[in-house]
Amino acid sequence: MNRYLDMVDGPEHVKKLTLPQMQQLADEVRQELITGLAGSGGHLGPNLGVVELTLALHKVFTTPKDKFVWDVSHQVYVHKLLTGRKDRFHTIRQTGGLNGFALRTESEHDCYGAGHAGTALSAALGMAAARDKKGTDENVVCIFGDAALTNGISFEALNNIATTTKRFIGILNDNEWSIAKNVGAISDYLNKLITNPTYNKLARDFEKFLRRLPKGEMALKLAHKAEEGVKGALAEVSLRQAGSAVDADGRGGYGSPVLFEEMGVRYLGPIDGHNLALLISTLEFAKTCDHPIVIHVLTQKGKGYEAALKAPEKFHGTGPYDVTTGESLPAKAGTPPNYQDVMGQTLVKLCQKNNSLVGITAAMPSGTGLKHLEKAMPDRYYDVGIAEEHAVIFAAGMATMGLHPVCAIYSSFLQRAYDCIHHDICLQDLPVIFCMDRAGLSANDGPTHHGVFDIAYLRCLPNITAMAPKNEDELVDMMFTATHHPHPTFIRYPRGAAEGVPVKEQPKLLDIGKAEVVKNFSNDGRRKVALFGLGNLNSMARRAAVQLVAEGFDCAVINPRFTKPLDAGTHEFFGRAAEVIVTLEDHVLMGGYGSAVLELFAEKSVSTPVLRIGWPDQFIEHASSQDELRQKYGLTVENTVAKVKAQFGQPAAAASKLAGAA
């Protein structure tokens, strides 16, 4: 028997299907997701939760004319399957394959790209305003999660919707999870909407609409059936409680508006996000509304796969797994611990000895390693939700009261809080420690998640100390050092497995701004090359030195440790002693560590040539592995050696011409 999924080559084919056929298609899509992601991993849970919603969207609306704006957009896998990309779905998040997020350059059906939460409402409102300005008639549908409402940008958009346009459709996809379980007042508020038995203002309008449709009575029965389990309240304080049985708009029932209504956006829901008939009818109704509307849809993250239902945090974004059991595929024997786990375990030990330390995460307890602190010392752990700006200023407030907060935030996510770092941390010179995970590439995720700009955006700020460890033992030393440092401190380290070196029992206090000479010159008369390998690229510098020595060069290897303050003395010494300087960094060359060295040499009138190895001035695509991207862009031992040899007039491999090495 042929699958309906095999027959769907575009959204127009979804429109031709009957409701039973669409329900069968939903089952097929779920199976495709579960089996298709087992080998490579991906955002399985969120996509299992939006299967019916995505099918209903494509049944009712017509892309690319109509616009679907997905918040974060890691839940667009189903959308990709339905918009002519199912034949390439097996390539998702792999080299040369589909991106794991919506990508404008990938398909005309992707109208807006995003990898960070909180952007969709603003972007969709901008599209709606442009449509109104142009006088066109396309629908703009914004699909945003309950977790996105913890992000300040979402509220800035909500504040502007009613005064900007009369035609706006928002879908609140409420699965009670972001990556970890949602926290805070917004989560509590949405839960009250679900559990309160009050009807919403649009209920009667919706019923009248359904009755006008073919088979509307049947749809109405389905709606009421779903309503029994999930229909929610719109208000805690109602006009009925005030002695009136009439709404503010003249209808009977409870009438005091909720958050959305207070902002001029009409609210409908909650409704069952897995009831296709109800979803289709509700979206058809939304198309007729002459005022902004938000439809509150309840979905189940991981629906259809028992392993994902039991472990929603794990299957939010998972690595390869066994389809039958849901167990992650075992790591290769001897694989070192992940940097984030080293950080989290170290923070627990430091907190046990230092009562001023606390840990703060922005909805990423597992990804940052703070789950270890949450489990061991929950009273020293804070999860503020997807609110990086708040996390930073929250830490600033704590620091003014004598605490020493540790903010564990991905490098690319910390970009959102840049003004807060400047205005609230650095300007006041507050002792907040930032542990910046995912510094460097997050290969499968791609450009929205690559943390390759932080050295540049931080080193221009006064009062900061910025470090990068060469291995996990040095990460522990840097964290220990940061707890003794009364100024803003930033520690950047990469995603995934560390170097595999043993961590000493007692961490060492590092001298602020002092580099480490790993290997000095032999002074045996050969041509001298000094390699400065920052952070996780120090191992590459050491391997390049071994190869260069074998080819007749005298090499020194330096671990800079600090990008600010830069060790001026050590850099100048080797700058004058060497005939060529090589800097290696897992960061863009523009404004990075190598740029800082060039600036220093200009100030000190050091004329020694500097060869810089790093990422080019462009957004780096996603790939199956970091190694593939390093090979492509020249962040390799071979390219480093070739560039050094070329500097001395020796034959250089073609790799030396790659864009990533300057």
C-alpha cells in the first residue's frame, strides 16, 4: 500500500486529502520523523508535537503566498516534508543537506529564518504591516511556543499588534516545555487558562461560524468534545464575580479579558492541537476575523513515540538513538567527558566551598551542565527561562548584594544580552562569571548557533577578563580563578567532548593576563616559528609544530589563555624572537584574537609577519561534523604548515588559499 506521504510533493496535495486521509498522513509523518532522525539526531520531540497543526495549516492556507513564521523554527521538519523536501529529509543537519531550521535560501515556503526564540511575533507583525501598506491580501500566521512568552521581545511585539494591523493570526503552541520544563509566572498563567472552566469571548462567534460551514454541526460536536478536556478560562476575575452575568461586549458568561485581550488581541482556546477537524475549523475561522487573534493550541511534545514522551528534554534535540528503545547510541570507548559536564560538576564543587556562588541558566540546564547544580544544590540554582537579557541583569543585581553569580549561557545566545553586559555588568564592574558554552562551531545547528563572534564583541568592553582553556583541566583552573576575581569574567569553551586530560584534585589559581609557554624555541639555528594556539586550537598548534619541526623549523608553542587582558610581554617577546607568528582561533578572524595580536604588534612596532588561522568573514553553514567544516575552511594542521612554508618561500599546498586562513 502506497503511503500518502509518498504522494505529497507540495502543499497543494495536502489540500486534496480527506480528513481520514490526513489522519493517516499524520501517522506516516510521525513514523518518518522517528525513523529518519534515528541515525543523525535532531529536534524530534518538538516536531512530533506539531504534526496535526502543520497539516491543518497547509490545508487551510496556501504557501508561499501565505506566510508561516515559526518561532525558533526547530519545529519545521513536518513543514519541510510537506513542501517538496521529503526526498532530502534524510540529509537534515548533515553536510550539504537540509538545514535544521527554517531557511529563506532553502525554499520559497520558508519566509523567515530563525534559530533563537522570541523573534516570530515581531517578524510576523512586520510582514502584516508591510502587507497592509502594499494593499495585498496574504495571510500571516505566527506559530510561537509557550516558552517564547518568557522572552521580552515577544511582549514588545504583543504590545504593538493591535495598533499596527487588524489582520494577524497567532498560534500559541503550548506543550509546557521549551527544552527543559518551563518556569515562571507565564507558565503558571497558561496552566490556569487550561484548568479554569470559563469560556472565552470568541466562543459564540466560533460556534456561529462552524454552523455556517458544510458539516458544521459535526465539526461543532468535535469541538465540544475536545473542549470537555482542554477548554480553558480567559480570566481569573470576571464580571460575574462582580455581580454581572454579562460580558463587557454584551454576551453572557465570563468576560474579563486575559493578557492577550488586554493587549487588544482576541483569544480563542485552548483547543486540542491533535484534533485535525477542530484545528482546520478553527484556522478557517481565524481567516475570517477582522481583528488580531491568538489561538491557544495544546500539543504533546513527543506525541506518538513513547521514548520521547518519557524523556521530552532529551528528545527536544537528540543525537542518534535506537528506534526500538529510544536509547542514545553509545559513545566510543574512551570518549572524554563533555565540556559542559566538566563545568557543571566543577561549579558544584566550588559552590560547596564558596557560599557566595550561585548558578544561572536561561532554560538550558542540560546543555550548559547546570543540571548538576540543580540536582546537588537546588537552592543555589536559578533557571529564568528563555530570557538571556534578564539572566544577565538578574546576575548584576545579585552581584551588587555580595553574591558571585555564574551565568552559563551559549556564546551565540549571549549575543542577545550584549547591551546588558555593557550597561549592567561592565560599566558597574560587577563580579559576574560567564561560562560561554558552544564557543566555536555547533556544526549540526549551523549559523544561528555558531559561537564565533564573542571574542570580537567582548574585547572592546572595559573591565572584563576573557579566557579560553586549552583543555578541561585548564577550564577548572579558570573557573577557580574567576571565583577569586572581583571583575566581570568570561570563559569560552567549545561544544562536546573535551581533550581527555586528567583533572587535578586541587585547581590552580592563574595569573590574570599571563600566557603559558607550552614549548620554547630550541635555539639551534633553524628558522623560528611561534604558534599561538588559543583555547581548543592549542592542540592543533602543537600538532602543527611537530610537523614543522620534522620539516626543519624551530617552533615555539604558546597557550595565550587570555584574550583580554592580552599578555603583552609574552606576545612581544616571541614576536621579536620569531621570523613568523601564527595565531589559531576557533573564532572569526575579523576582530578576533589574531586581530588583537596585530594591534599589539602595531603599537609595539613589531614587524614580524602574522599568519592568522580562523573562520572567514561570513556565516558558516551547517555540516555533519566540525571537522568537515575545518577542512573546508582551512582550520587544519595541514593548512597551517602549508602557510608557514609558503611564508618562507617553500611550496605550499592548495589548502593555504582557503578563505578561512588569512
